Amino acid sequence: MKVYGLATCQALKASELDVGIGLTEGWVAALGKHGKQAGFKLVGTYVETPLCWAISTGAKRDIASIEQLRGKKAGEQEEPAIDRSSSGSYVMAYVLAQQHGWLDSSAENPFEFVPLENFKNLRAGVNSGQADFFMWEHFTSKRYYDNGEIKMIGEIYTPWSSWKIVARDPTDKRLEIMAQRLNEGIAYYNDSKDEAVEYISTELDYSREDAQEWTKTVQFPKDVRGVDPGEIDKTIGILGKAGVLDASLSQSGDMIGIKRATRAHPS
């Protein structure tokens, strides 16, 4: 198992991986674009709450609001040659544009995407002018607001729960064992928040205060098995309006390998 990324999509398709955990919008966008050729289906829900994407620019840049971003250079991790349809920040940039009406009035792309590979380069890029803004998870970004390296100009929440589990073969019996282990881990986390805060604040790029706030904003399911078709239908509709996929050709039933309403429970 490997945490989600564009390379993960490719590895699932190539049968190099069996399972992936990643952002809902990325999985749905990839499935909407590639259909059966994507090589995986949605089988579980890992996080119930939305993800807050922070929108950042350089500390001394004269960009102060989201309204100034139209036509600007958006920092991105991925190279143009890689299929960006499954990149969360790329997808959410189009959701942002759709929410502000920037896709309706012009045939031009709302942003110019600039590949900068990683979070460090994105921060450097918005300060040097190589990019005008980038989007990243709120709490990971906050440390760099606090130290003055970058500044926040806005945020956008995903209109869906943020993390899903996909599998190359939804009938793989090992998925049941994996789900049980994840459920056990989630139960331990819910009973051990102080331990979680200690780990996050010492091993990850969070202060103790931010780690405590993070635990208040993230809710895991009691049971990770299955995906709600209604939520995927909603995601397809929003991504269709944003031009990320063709909603008329995308159906949740084709994307979901295990439905939440019909999932099997362990005996």
C-alpha cells in the first residue's frame, strides 16, 4: 500500500500496487477520465471530513485576495507530461475557478500551471515570482505563515469527504483484513489523542498547538469499508461543472467497487 499520488495511479494500473489511499477528487477525476482503463475502483472511506486547501503566495507579493488570481501562475507539483487529472491541487484549482465564475465567461484557461515538484520549491517559487500562488493543506502551510515565509490569501474546502481507499481488485479477500487493521488503528487513535498530538508535533511539520487543532478538524470513520454512491455522484457533478471530467459520461456505479450501504461486515 502506498499513499496517493500520480505515480500511485500509474502503479495501480501497472499492477505494481494493490491498494492506494488518497484524495477523493484525484481518484474521481482519474476514474472519470480513464474509466475502466484507470485500473482501480473505490472501495473505502478513510477520512469523513473535508480537506481545507490553503491558498498561498509569497510573503512580500502584492497579491492580497483570491479575486486577483485569475490568469495567474499556479505552482504545481507535477510535470506537464504527467496526467494532472488526478492531482488534487490541479483539480481543486479548477473547482476554485468554477466557484468564482472564471470558467463560464472565457475559453481561456483560468491559470497557467508551473511545475515546481515539491512543497519547498512551491514556497520558494511564490517568493521569487516563478509562480503567483499555490494550494496546499492548511495545517502543513500554517507553520510557514507563522514564520513569515509565505502568506495566506484564502482557502477552499473540498465539498466532499477528503480521503478514499482504492483497490486494483475490489474482490481481493485481503481487503477485509486491511479494513479490520485500519479500523483498529482508528479506534486506537480516537482513544489516544494526546499520543497522536505528541507524534504529530515531534515527527511532522506541525507545532503542538496546530497538531491539537488538526485533531479537532479531522474525523475518521468507525468503519472504513465502502463508499457512499451519493457522495461520489456529488463529486462527479462538481468536477463536471469545473471542467475536470465529463459528468455525462461518468457514473458512480462504474467507479465504486464496494458500496458503503452493501459492504460486508466482519463476523
